Amino acid sequence: MKYVILGASAAGINAIKVLRELDENAQITLISKDENIYSRCMLHHVISEHRTLQNLNFVENDFDKKHNVNWIKGCSISSIDIENKFVSILENDEKIPYDKLLIATGASSAMPPIKNLREANFVYGLRNIEDAYKIREKSKTCKKVAILGAGLVGIDALVGLLENYKIKIDVIYREPFILNRQLDDYSASVYEDGFKNQGVKFYPNASVKEICIDENKNVTGVLLEDETHIPCDMVIVATGVVPNASFIDSSIINYDRGIKINNRCETNVKDIFAAGDVVGKNAIWPLAVKQGIVAGYNMVGNEKEIDDEFIFRNTMNFLGIPTVSLGRVDIIDENSIVKVRKDKEGYKKFIIKDNILTGAIIQGDISYVGVFTYLIKNKVVVNDLENKIFSIGYSDFFSIKGNGEFCYNI
């Protein structure tokens, strides 16, 4: 059996592990633009020089040899021939045949339609190791940087710059507070206040009109829609991602802001699977890993389905303050009950509907996050939950059988 994997990140690599485990005689070909395997979640540590590319590698150095993989590095795909079952390599038009194909090509930084953004020098995304290297190098001579976007990638970039560079940083974003998909205004303000104490300036509810450039097309500033001019000599764009799927024919493979898949990671085309950021779902590492594993099982013929999409589950630890966001915290049903507590241990916010926990933000003391995750994921009904929520612990879900054995009672 010939398996071809497109993409050498979380989804593709985990699919290969499964394929080799289940089919020791398989012919596995990996094709990737990347020439190294690394965690994109940790790129900000490269900017701060706390980690190297080698430190970001999440597999053994000889992964391809250990798993007997033919790895074609530094190459992209130009097209897929569905009828004859082969992919064409863009750089040399080589045809690579497959019996089963996994598209796990990830995503790239989205570049919004802002005047001069694409032609300006010293404008970077933060998606690949090359981006991190460019930002790090420019940071050594940069006096002021503007970060567009205040989601997880934007704040990661901020942290990476703060940790090792004494430059001024402005963060510009459309939302009323940072990390608005994961946090609420209070928990976000805890981080905002901490960053402000380190000299960071925030521009919430702001839209960018133009990137200002000089005669050499070097960045000189950012102009907002309200005509506010923010000087800078580097711009980092963190306003979202676009799936790397330009090589697919969307009239053949179903595509809607990402390749559409079912719970077995199958596309609508027989023997073609997709996983990771290219499917355009919740772009987080655990989901990409899970999809890669599930795809690997189904490519071999062992049926397996996604049983956890990790939707809106995020953990972060900026400025030494751990925070966990669970469930839907950005949209609260009018029939929901919201319980909040602020004390010396930190901040807790729980969203409850019909005695079911639907969302939570826990900042500071993150004890019992496992319990809350279980309750949300499994939609567990807990009688009088609104009055119990701040005292719930693991012991609330244990009982003793007649033989003295402990067991969960949910």
C-alpha cells in the first residue's frame, strides 16, 4: 500500500506514526515545504532566543529513518490527479502515486487587504520558523513594532519580543479586549495591565487603514481609520490564517474555508483524507494531533472517529499567570446563569444552563480544571450546580461500591 502524506507538522507526523504501527510493510512518502519538524506553537521562544529549532522538534531526529519514510523536503504540491491517483510536485513536476492520500498542509498567515501591507518591507506573519528568524533578526535593530491582532498568535509574538528585546510595542486590534475568543474583559485586563506595566501600548476597537512606507518600501508606521498615526519600523500580522489548499480543485474536493471532512477525516473523494489546520476548524495543536491519528487509522482500514474536537479549550500562561478557558465563553445564552468569583487565588467564571456547565474561565489557581473539562465535554447534569460550582472537587464524583472499590458516580 502506498501512503502519501502532505505536510510535516502535527497532523501529518502523527498519521505517519499510526500508519507505520498498523502497516509495517507500507510505502510511506512524506512531502512538505518544511525541511524540519517543529512545533509552531513554540515559535515565540525562537524570537526570544530561549529555544532553537532543535528544541522545537517534537520527534526523534531520525524520525524518517526510524519509520522508514521517504521524505521529500522543501517541495509543494501543484495539483492532485484524482482519476490516476498521483500528486504533482510544483518544483519539478514529479508525479508521486498514492493509494491513500492525506492532505495535512496546514495554514499560512492571513494578510488582510490593507493598503501597502503586501509590498512593504519588514512585514511578517508568525507561522513558520522562517518568520520567527526574520522577526528575531529585525528585532535586533528595530525601535518600535506594531502587532496587528491580539489573539493567541499576536500575544505570543508580544511575549517573544518582550522577553529579549528592549523595543516599544503597540498592539492594534478590532476587538474590545485581547484574546477575546478565550477570555472575558476582566481576565483579559489582568494580562493587559501586566503588559502595560512593561511599556506595551494597546489600541482596542481599532481598524488599520494603511501601512505607511518610505521610498524604499520600508515600514514607517501604521495609519488607523481614525487617522491616528502609529510610528514603527516592523509590523507583525496576526489576524488569522488561511488553509494551504491552493492546489486542490474545490469543484472536486469539497471546500468551505477549509477542506471539508467527516468524523473519520475522510473528504468526499475516495481514498483522500485531510487533517489539521487545512480543514479550517478549531486551529489548535491537540485537534490536529487527534485528526492525524484518526486519519491514519482509517487510511489503513481500521475505523476510528473523532471523539473530541477540543472546541474552545485553551490554556495560556503569560506573565506567570496561568489561565484556562473551557467551552463557549464569548457567547452566553440569555437563559444561562453566570457565576463569578474574584479573590486572592485568582478569578473564576462559570456559565451554567439547565444545571450543565457550558463554559468556564479559570485564572490563577487552576485546580480541578480536569473536573470542569469533563463536565463540559460530557454535558453532565449536576443538581443545583449554580450553588455548588465553587466547591466542586474530584471527591464529588467518587463513590464506593459494596466491595469497597472506588468508582466515578457520573
